Amino acid sequence: MGVDIGVPGVVASRLETAVNWARKFSLFQYPFVTACCGMEYMAVACARYDVSRFGAEIPRFSPRQADLLWVVGTVNHKLAPHLARIHAQISDPKWVISFGVCASTGGFYDNYATVQGIDKIIPVDVYIPGCPPRPEQVLDALMMLQDKIQREKWDGPRAASDVAPAIAAVPA
Amino acid sequence: MNRAIADALAAAPERGVQEDVMVLNMGPSHPAMHGTVRMVLTLDGETVIKCDPEIGYLHRGFEKQCENATWSQVFPYTDRLNYCSPLLNNFGYALAVEKMLGIKATDRCNYIRTILGEMARLADHFTSLGAGALELGAMSAFLYAVEARDHIWDLVEEVTGARLTVSFARIGGLKEDLPANFAERWEATEPRLWDVIKKLDQLSTKNRIFMDRMMNTGVIGADEAVSLGFTGPVLRSTGVAYDIRKDSPYFAYDRVDFEVPVGTNGDNFDRYLVRLEEMKQSISIIRQCLKGLPGGPLNVDDPHIMLPPKELVYNSIEGMINHFKLIFEGIQVPAGEVYSYTEAANGELGFYIVSNGTGKPYKLRVRPPCFYFMGGIDRMIEGGMLSDIIPTFDTINMIGGEVDR
Amino acid sequence: MSRAALDSLVAAFPQHILETTDRLGDEVAIVAPAGLLEIATWLRDTPAMAFNMLSDVTAVDYLARNPRFEVVYQLYSVSKKHRLRLRVPVGAETPSVPSVTGVWLSANWAEREVWDMYGIRFEGHPDLRRVLMYEEFEGHPLRKDYPMQQSQPRMDLRRKERDAVEEYKTLYVDKLAQARKAEP
């Protein structure tokens, strides 16, 4: 982002609100699905939980057509360069959701093979704990991301406070 | 046959094959490769001359991790092997350790394991068929299949408390008994599953596009399949009726009546039909087990293996020490080695275990059915069209967690 | 049932069979590496044996023992429905056994995995390279002397978890603030 739109402040802030509103309800997802969490991702995307109600419709399987990267499942050192490359291929503005503990921290795979959290490779916007998280929790995370997108400021790409990652609540 | 075509193409310089071939990289982040497999393909036009599958993109050190966990701590790791049917992996591992300890689970436990295992098999086949149809362009079949899977998961959740990664088995038993109203809940769920099976059948089996994509693609012969170590629905589609549930029955499979469906051609369509038929058999097995569900104790009565009930742990010193020792030191498994095998949704799921007499496994090897499918998939793909890779890859039901561990 | 198979194996190759056991109902033969190929072919081709499926190949690292490794083959006969396990002891220096890829096709990938995880070479294997780990990986992770948490990343990893925030700050926010300050 960081667009210099050359209009007075008040107009810019209104435009900001409007564009952010549009962005948060038209998230094009790229599911980077590797492991078990993919099963829950399927459940979220299908009829019962229906992620498209939140403006995140059909997944796109090309990073060029997506702006929301879901990293769903364990990422190991063999796969890490591929993930970094896919993240680089998504054009700005882009957001990343880390789906499940393996993607967030490596989970209980603390060994030679597994990357201890994808934030060692790419920046993350929302972390979802759970192994795998329940669909409700995933929807909660998506709404958190939408809040975050709405709050984004255009002076500078993203204010540091906005970049600070959120963590989806664990249901009681 | 496919191999013959591929050889002929590769050895035909007059057609200019060697000049015109294209090397194409497919995956690992490709929707049809399930995110964890890469295929380096050599193409002549649209015909695949050579296929070199590369796996390991989901290798997360299962064996190393298990060597550093107690025998009971291994259960959560087994959940995540074949994550379409975690219960079957749980039970397979429990059976292996029980074989090592020389104990037999109780009758009631065996019946419940059979019921839950068949439910997991149903969920696995629904996922496999639904995703397979989706990748051939049939979105509606996928939506129905996932809905059916959610019905099963609702039941699984009522029993185990988790939707997917359940860790429900224990060495020598189960975490809990079935809830009191389980039979009624199953009665309510079963017609819904039949409904979806019927819908899948109607949407796919006689669908011209589906048939054209599936029939005579990904063909493998029976002898070759056996030599490649294929098991499960993929082997049965070639006409070899190898099903561990029948050949060396475990749990309650020797007390229920079911059939092993086999195919004839060993192609994708046969594998699809075998899975569809197996789902019907699974429902029948669950019905029979619920009917014959015996009473009696659920877990083996051995304080060296089973955790004491919570009242004893909190209120008596013996109970607490027992609990403490089992949790911290683990179940003491006598030294030795054992290979135990069960029929998981994809085929023979074997556990080769070596113990050195302590609370942790010295070696815990999983024999994953999918690993051997991936080792032989080049023979099913080479000589075929590029587009045939998608149904072939789907009907072998490659599961990353199991292949790469 | 497979006790008979084990007995006839011992009768046929007394010079290569080091030991047999049938503890816990699993028939096991410990085979000298020199006789492995001959025994494998015999087991597959003899009608009374008909072990036409090699279910699994793996290895065990007995660090303190000599010989250190043991390669384990699980055999199954689809027609006879019996099983047999072969164990082949392998020494620690340049561990290697003959490959059985010529006997059973499934040995191809299974032996690649054993090479990858334990570093045991299979002589005569057509394509012995890593299968689960990547080519740059050094060492063999399932050996008992490989530390569990010693990873070998293929790319530079961020040191701190919140590096994402830091990076954006230094790259964009701070730079922008400086640029604004520099404006007349």
C-alpha cells in the first residue's frame, strides 16, 4: 500500500474507510494446505460453515489471484522455500492467516524436520491455535482479520500496531 | 500396458520424441497434489513419458518424535498419520502394543473399536470420493460428501470429544465407553449417510464425463500391484481380495458378516466403485456390531497398563502412585519386537515396534499404505495423458501425513 | 502356519540363517547379508512359500551393539496368507546390504527411505537417493546419534518471532517518517 493519493486528509480518510471496507469483504484466498488442518479447512469452506458468508468465496489456486494466504498445516524445512516464494508472489495488499498450531509454532513436532512456526519465514496477521482448530474458531479468526483490515492506515504500509499479530480466541 | 507405451515413445527417435519433450514441474503447491507432492513430468505433447514423484514435503519426524515419547504419548502422533481416519490409526497402534504386551482387549472394547473404526473408514472414503469428484470438476458431489463426513464427525465428537484428532484409544482399552444414546444417534445418522451415498452414486457413477475420465486410466495389473506392495482398495480394484479384516481377523471382524468388494480392471473407476461398495459394507458392519454389542468391562483389568479411576487417584496414595508411575515412566513394555497390521482405510497399516523394556519405544516404524502407492504411481501415470494424473492421484487417496510421516 | 515356512527356509539355507525365533507369533529369520538375495528369490519363487509381497523394509539402529544396524524385511504371501520377517545385521562402517529391488518392486522406495533415514547403502539399487529429506541435508536423522532437534534449514529464518513487526517498521514506517522529516 503506501499510496500517495494526493488528496486532502479528510477525503483520504473517508476513501480509506471505504476501500478497506471493500477489501475486507472480498478476500480471495490461497489455501496453502499441507496437513491435517486441511480437513477442517474443507469443513470451513463447505456448506455447513460456509466461509463465503464472510466475503471469502472460492479459493484461488494461483498466488497472483489471491490476497489472503491461509497456511494450513505443518510446514517443514523442505517446504519452507516454496512457502516463502508463494508469499512473495502474492501482490500487495496481502494478509496471512496461520491455521493451527503447527503453522503457528511448530506444534508438538519439535524436531529436525519441522519449521517452528511460519513466522520464521513470512509475516503473519492472525494466528489460530488448535490442533486442528474448530471451524467456529476459524471463522472468528477471519472476522478478526476483517477488523484489522478495516483499521489499516494508508500513511505507511501498515502501522506497526496493526501489523502486530492477533490470536484467535480459544473457545471455552 | 502403460509402461509399454511409455517405452515405445521414449525409444522412437523418428517421431522426434527426444527433441519435443517438455519437462513440467507439478507441485508441491498444486491443488491436485494436496500441497505435499511434487511430480517432475516429462511430456510428449500431452502424453506423460516419465514421471518422477517427489515426497517428503510433510515429513515431520514422526519416528524420531515417538522414540522420545512414552508408549501412551504416541497416540496423538498416530492421529496425525492418516488424518482422514485418525481412529483407525489409534486402534492399529493400540493393537500393536497389546500384541507386544501379550494382552487381549475385552469383547466390548473390540466391538466398540470395530464400530468407531468403520465410522472412520466411512469418513475417509467420503473425503476421498468427494475430493476426487471435486478435482474432476464435480463440486456438488464434494459438498454432499463433506456434509456426510460432518454427520459422522458429529457422532465421533459425541463419543470422543473431538472432531478430528481424537486420541481415543488406550493401550488395553478405550478412553471411555460409548454414550448411552449412541445407538439412537446412529439410527438417526444412518439414513443421512445412505442418502449421500445414493447421491454420490447418482451424481458420479453414470456420469458420462466422470466415466470417461475414470475408466481405463491409471491402470495397474494384479501381479505388478502385489509386487509394488499395494494394499487396500487399490489392490482390491485389480481383483486381489486381500483384506486383513478377512484374512487375519482382529477386533470383532470375525464375528460380523461382510463382503470384500473387488474390481476387475484395476483402473480409477474400479477403485471408485470399490470404495463406494466398502462404505455400504461398513454401514452394515456397524449395524451388526451395535446389535451384538456385548456388556462387561471396557478395559483390561491391569494396574500396570490402565490408569486408575480418578477417585482413587485423588483419594488414595496407592492410586496416586500408580497414576504417577504410569504417566511419568510410562507403561513398561517387555523387550522384543513385533509387527502388527490392521486394515486402515487405504490398506495395510503396519506397526513394527522394537522395545528395549523401558517406558519408551526404541523404534516405532509405521508401514504406511500410501507410501507404496506413491512408489508405484509412476507406473500408473506413464504412458497416459497429463489430465489422467488427477483422477489417478485421487483414487489412490494419497495422504501426506501418512506418506511422509 | 508360517512356522512350516520358517522351517523349510532353515532347511534350504542352513549356511545363511543365523538364528530363528517365533516369539509373540511372528516368525523371524536372521539372515547373513551374503545370502539375502538368494533367499529372497527363493522365497518368492518357491510355490510352497510364494512370498509375493514385500510389505515393508526398515532398519533399526542398535547404537551399542555390534553389528550396529539391522535391516528388517516384512514379507507376505497373498495366496498362502502367511508372513515372515527377515532381519539382516549390518556393521557400522560403510553399512551396506544387497538390494532386493530385482525381487520385489516395492523395495525401490522402501530402500531409498532406509538410505535416507539410516544411511545404509543398498548395493545394486537403481536409483538410491533421498526420498523424505532434501538433497542438502547432511546426516541421517533416524540414527540414534542424530540429535532430535538439530534442524538444517534450507533458507534463512527470522531470528525472532516478532521480526515481522520489526521488519515492517524499519523497512517502511521508519523510512517514511525519515522521508517526511527530510521534506522542506
